[in-house]
Amino acid sequence: MIPTLSPFRSPLEYSTAMSAPNITVQEQYKPGTTCKIWPYTPTKPHGTSAYPRNPLPPDLPAGQVRGWTESQEAERHHAMLRITSTVAVGDNRTSQVFCCTIISSPAEDHQLSRNGEPITTTLAAEVFDPNFYPSGLGAPYNNRERADGTTARVAAVFEHLVNAGWAGPPHAMPRYYGCWVMRPQTLSPEGHEAVRYVTLVLREYILGRSIESLCDRDEYNCLVPKEKHRQHFHLSKEPGKGIVRLKLKKNTRFNVFKQALHGHVQHLHLGFKHGVFEPGNVFLTMYDGETDKDLEEPRAVLIGGYDLVQIWSLTKAAKGPLGDRQIIQYLKYPPHPAERFGPKGVDAFVGWCPSDPVKFRNWETEYREWMVRPSVFGPLEEAEYVERELGGEDVEWPHPYPKFSIFKTLYDRRRDIGADQKRRHESYKEEESRQQQRLALEQEAEQVRQRIAQRAHRQRHHAVTRNRRQQQDRELQETEDLYRRLAEIEARHGSMSPQP
């Protein structure tokens, strides 16, 4: 029998007992390990000050996941993955990242199946294992709740992007393969196999390199791209191609940065706010994992920091006077990158784009001029107004740059926006009031149901009592009748006795 982890042990005690000396994180997620996974629907985002608090149920046993029970293993079809290599695995991490392949998958799950067979694409798994989180001492809540919140935040980001059609090639975010529950192979402190569950998300594995890794740093801490030699990326799977390399020319670097900025403003228009935008989380890839083909031009992908992304409509602020629609979402198109990312906003990328200020003193001017080129993002103009001049949005867009909106449009429509925010806030308050009324009615109905149940119990008890009393009365009456009959018989018998 596989023992369940004790619900009376604190998360910190359990984390210490499980991670050392019984098993290390490297042993837990070592290449070659196979694990079962089940589809999982996390709760709403929480765990940061931007989102409402959502504590774990107080009766949730150690080693268990919110909304998941062992009985669901038999109820849901599982998939099986095999760890092929580690990407970022270690102690004191909020996520363990490794590459994996799918051995078996639910036939009805289109994400991990193709024509009824498991996909052969290498995936990246990001596991949120509270056993290997940093110490929870002094934190406002324990590591289990932190892992639950991280899972919810990351999954919500990808779900929103999938719904908008902005995840996967050629976009700046990896393809999403769902949120899952996994049962890792774990030993209890006594050395027995123990039941323990963790959550994870599966996403496209980006076979590439970050901007940071493709550069050195000068004495001013500016990026210095490795331009002299073509940079190695991967070994091609196409016959006869060999190693795929890329020359970091200025046009190539600027085009990669253009993709990253475009992805950011698209996400802003969805109501997202990225918490990280650094050279270390912008990756270049020359490989399409879906087709196993090499790319002609590098694709920029934002990797990491997903747990820091804020989704406005789900934050606490969305419940206030501003409403559940972020101000930028009132624009018809994403905001022009030149208005969102000025020179100071991209100073971490100086040297990659724009140029190194030592080599090119007037780099801010270069950057501003580059942003509004027709081959990049185009002039600062409202695409909605341009469409009207062209004859409507159904007319083919004649420019090489995408459609963007500008912040001035928000100012022009401030009255309409203010009225809409007020209407949304009032609507939210009305809905909140209705929810409170529904909750009060449900509580009252539950109280009435309890009173009815108590009354029915009393009535059954009284009925049993009445039945017993009636039975006793009948028995007493029958006894009295028997005594009376006996007396009559004795009397008759006495009258029939011979006289002396």
C-alpha cells in the first residue's frame, strides 16, 4: 500500500523531510525519469499583491493539490512524459524547468496527440514543486500556497494568449500545451514510496539563445554583440545542413528587437503587463519545433517571468472605479511601440538595439528615427483614422507596417471612456450586490433545509415514540382482557364446582 503524506506535518517540515536527505531535486527530475500527468484546471490567479488572496483549503492534506484528489486518477485519462534533459533545476527555485517528450497521451487530447498518437515534439515543462521552493520562514503564506498561486498566474497568461491566437509561431510567446498535475516518484521520510502531486505547465521548447548569451559586456555594462563570428544555434535535423549558425548583423539584431517590442504592445492591448523585459528573457530561435524545419530568419520569443505578468481584468484594481478594462484596451489597435518604449525604457538593450553609445553617441536619435520607419512600426498615427480615409477597415492595408493606435486617441475619447468605466463599475457593483444577495439566500435556504431536516428527524422520533406508546397501550389492553377473561373463567369454574 502506498502511504499518503501526513496532513498533520507542516509544509516546511515536509519540504525539509522530503528534499534532504531522502531525495534531491536533481534526483527527483533527472533525465530518463517517467511520470504520469493528468489535465488540471487551476484556480484564478493569486499570490501577488495585484490579485485577491485565495488561501488553500485548511483541510487540504500535505502533498495534495487544490481541486485534485487521488480518486480523479481513475476518472481522467492520463498522459506519460519522459524527462530528456534539464534546463533549470535546483534548490531554492520557484519552478523546475526541463525538456521532455510525450510517451503516451489521451487519445481525445488534441494538444498532445496527432491522429491518435503522441506528438513527437520536444516540450518544455515548468514544474511548481513547493518542496524545493526557497525557505517559507517569514513569508506571508507557505510554499504550497505560493506554488498554487504561481501555477494559477502562469496558466492564466497562456490561456488568455491562446484565446487571442497569440501563442506559438510566429508570435513572441511559446505555444501552450496545457496545465497538468503530475505525481513524481517520491519517498517518504521512512523510505517508502509516497503519494505526492505537483502542478506544471507544458509549453513549446525554444531551441535557441538569449540576447544576453549572444553578447559580452563592456566597461559601461552595455551589450557588445558577438559580431565577428557566426553564432552557433543548433544541429539541423534537415539532411545535409549541419550546424545552423547566424551572423549578428545590425539589421538582424534590430529585427529581433522589433519582434519583441511588437509582442509586448500586443500583450498590452490584451490587458497584460509584463514584469520582466531584459536581454536574458528575449530568446532567438532558428528552429520550428512543430515542423522540425529550420527558419530562414530568427524568431524572437519572450521566455520567463510569466508569473510576474499581471492580467488587468483579474486584478483587485479591476474591481474598482477603473473597471475590468485596462485603459489601453479602449484603443482599437495595440499602442504604437514608440510611445510605450522610449530610449529610457530599453536602456538594458543598449548595444544590441539601439547602437552602443560609445560607438554612436547620438543613439537616442537613432533609436527614435528607427522606430517610426515604414519598414519598422511606421509613423505615429491612429490606424483607425487612416482606415476611414481609405474607405473602412475592409479595405486592404497598403502600408508595410502593422496597424497601431496612439495615446492621443485616448485623450480625444476621455469622456466616452470615463462614462464606460463608470458604467462598468456600476455594473460590477450591481453584480456584486446580486452575488451577495444570492449568497444570503443560499445561506438562508441552507438554514431552512437544516430546520426542515431537524423537524423531520423529530417527527420520525415522535412517530416512533407514538407507535411504541400505542403498542404498549394495545399490549396493556390485551393483558387486561386476558386477566378479565381469566377471572371470568375462574368464576365460571367456581360456579361449576360441586357443593359440599
